[in-house]
Amino acid sequence: MTTAITTYLELSEEGGSAHKFYEVAVDGTQVTIRYGRIGDLGQRKVSSFADAQKAQAAAQKKIGEKVRKGYAPAIAGARPARSVTRRAITSSRSTARTAPVLWTFDSGAAAFGIFIDAERCWVGNESGDIFTLTPAGEVTGRFRLPDAVKCIVADDFWIYAGCDDGRVYDLSGKVPRAAYDIAADVDIYWLDIHDGILGVSDVQGGLTVIDHEEESLWSRRSDGDSGWMVRIDADGVYHGHSGGVTKYDLGTGNHQWHRGTGGAVLFGWQESDAVYAGTARHQVRMLDKGGHADRTFQCDAAVYSCAASPDGRYVFAGDNYSSVYCFDAAGRRLWKLGTGCGSAYSMQYHDDRLYLVTTAGTLACLDVSEAAVHDAEQGVLPQTVSVKAPRFEAVVPSSTVEVVTDAGGGVVVECTDVGGRLRVHIVSPGYRREWNVQFPRDIRQAGTRYVVDGVAESARGGFYRVRGDIRRLN
């Protein structure tokens, strides 16, 4: 009877970011690999080989690949799982008239990840489920992440979901791909991405900014805690916490300005010229991007979510009494209505509709056109449609790729070892070979070529970003 020989590794990078494990067990001709987040059972894969020598060789190859990526021997169970804070609102029923709700979708658990565009509505919940729907409320897809969805953000073409497992997943292809890893000592509260730069705010009031290669650009600690707001544009990072809103230069992290908000910031929104902070003092505070306090939008309870129309004509807010508000650009309250489906954790306005996700796990589409709101205030409401999801299998994150023998019309990229770090460059003609390609770290293998549907140059230049699906080229 043989005894299995087990090698256990953990990712060990600078800055305390170790939070993944990789375990290889060899038992005769069988190799068992287990990997995942520290504190979880992880995924398991078993392979059989012709003889024990080949099994040992395969195991050593896998171990060597991980060591080159920064993994190191460790003791299983010695490192605790990452700390996670999940937002909780004590939600009460609104006494206001009910809002004109066109449709609702029950995601199955409390939800506060949302993104809306002209084609799709995205909602992510605390069970790790992400659903896509059309603006009319038809369910079109489902993803399943390993842990609760923190938020969903768009960065031009790309859609990203922050997850409580400490990873940010790219949802732009057929399957979710891990795009960023966040240090294990960061208890994530919120995040945002702009042109490949990721900003993460945390429970202690810290702010961490990393680039497209997951390398830290800078980090800062604010005078407050509970950083429920981080928004990024081409010039800066706007960090909202218990002490107000602070702006830092995007490239250097230099402090640019700070403004108190009279109460802890509980949510943040941005438009081209201003940021909006929902606060515990029953207000939405608008600041222009030069840091000047501009307007105050007064609500009747703590504001846990806010949004604005792109032209700034309307500002919306959601409180913990299941009410939503609308203000004009000058700060005058136009209306207050009840959601009928819980307090809004997050919201977004698009094309005369206000979409919100709630403590009850509901994604709701509200008609906030002037005519619809006028009718609602008179007690005339549309017939709300309750959307049901069809039964289909959820698509889960993957570190495997389809293998092809022909590039077709795709772009060919190659992974190489550059000074001990795996980097990806384009080898197809017509591109800058010296530029890196932002590429999922979990599927990088030195010496391997891949085919991608397309690439796009980053807005600020210097690197490329993958668009669409990824296949390994043989």
C-alpha cells in the first residue's frame, strides 16, 4: 500500500497578499490537485498516469509552475481566511405612496451589485449569483461566483464584479475570468475600475490602487473608516468614508483635497463634473471635482444609495425606510415614493428608468418619467410584472481554456517569463510588441500562445486589453 506524498503551497507576495493555496498529492499513479481561496475547501482535480514515475514528474511540473508564480511551502490551516464584512441595513417599510414599478426580479438573496446599460441589466447577490436581464425584464444569463458579489462596475466595454473571495472577475467573455486579486488583509467595502486601474476601499478607511498587472501603485489611509465609496476618473480617486470625501491624484496618490460631509459617507456616485455622497445625516452631498461643496439634497433618513441622470438634471436617493427620492439639479425635492420591495442597497438611472437592488434581493425597474410619477402620486400605478428566471445552469469562473489549432480572425498573443514574472505580448502583426496585454493570471503559462477575439489599446496608452473570449493555440 502506497502513502500519498502531499505538497501544500500558499501564494506569498509582498504586502500580505497571500490568500490562495495549491495542494498536490501523489499516490502511486494518481495525482490529486486541490486549489482555491485560503479557508475554503477549493476545487479538486484527479489525474491518472501510466506509472508512478510519470505521476511524480507531472506533480513536480505543477509545483514548479506555482513556485515560479510566487507560491511557497506553508502549513495548511495556519493562515486564517480573509476577513469579510457584508453590509446590513435595518430596513423599514415606507409610509409614502408606492412608486411606479414596471417589473421586479427576485435574485434569491440580498443584492447590492448592479449595472445598467442600453442592452443589459446586471444584478449580483450575496449568494454569488449574477443574473443578466434585458431592460424589459427578460432573464438572459446567469453566472455563479465563489462568494458574495460586492459590486458590479463597468470600465468601457468590460464588466467587472467584485467578490468577497478577494477577487475581481471579468464578465465580458463567455465565462468569468479572475482579473484582479486583492490582498488578504483588505476587508473590501467597495471598488471601482477606470482604464484598467482598480481602486479598493476597506473597513479601516484604507484605499488601495493597483494597475492592470495587479501590481500596487499606491495605498493611503484616510482619517475615517468604513470606506463605502470609491470612484475613479482619468484625474483622480474619490474616496468616501466616515470622515467625508477625499480626492487623490490617480497616478501618484498625492492628496488633492478633502471635504467633510457632516456625516459618514454610505454610498458614492459620480458624473463627469461632480461626485455625489449619500450620508448617514439624511443627505446627498454634491461636490464638484475641484472639491467645492455645491449642493445638498435633503432626505428624511440615512441615505444608503444615490444616483444621478447623466446631465445632472435629476438626483436620486434611497433610504433605509424603503423610500426613493428625486431632486432637481438645484436641490429641490420633486417626490418621495416607496419601493414596495425593500430598501435600495444600490441604484442606477437609465433612460427614464430607475433601477435598484434591495435588501430583499429584488432588482426593480421604476418608471420615473414625469407622467408616470404624476400618476403614482395620484394613486394610479402600472401593473407590476414579477419576472421569473428560467431554469438554466449557472456559468462559473474557469482557469481552463478551449484549445484550437487555427487562429482564424483572432489576435495571437504569447506568454513569456520576463525576470520571473509572466507577461503577455501580442505577436500578430500591426501591434506594439513591447506593450503588455492585460490577461487573466490564472491561465498564463510561459511559452504558450493564445488567440483572443480582439484587443483594445488602453485609453492612456502603454498596454492592451483583451476583448471577448480566450483560446489556447496549439
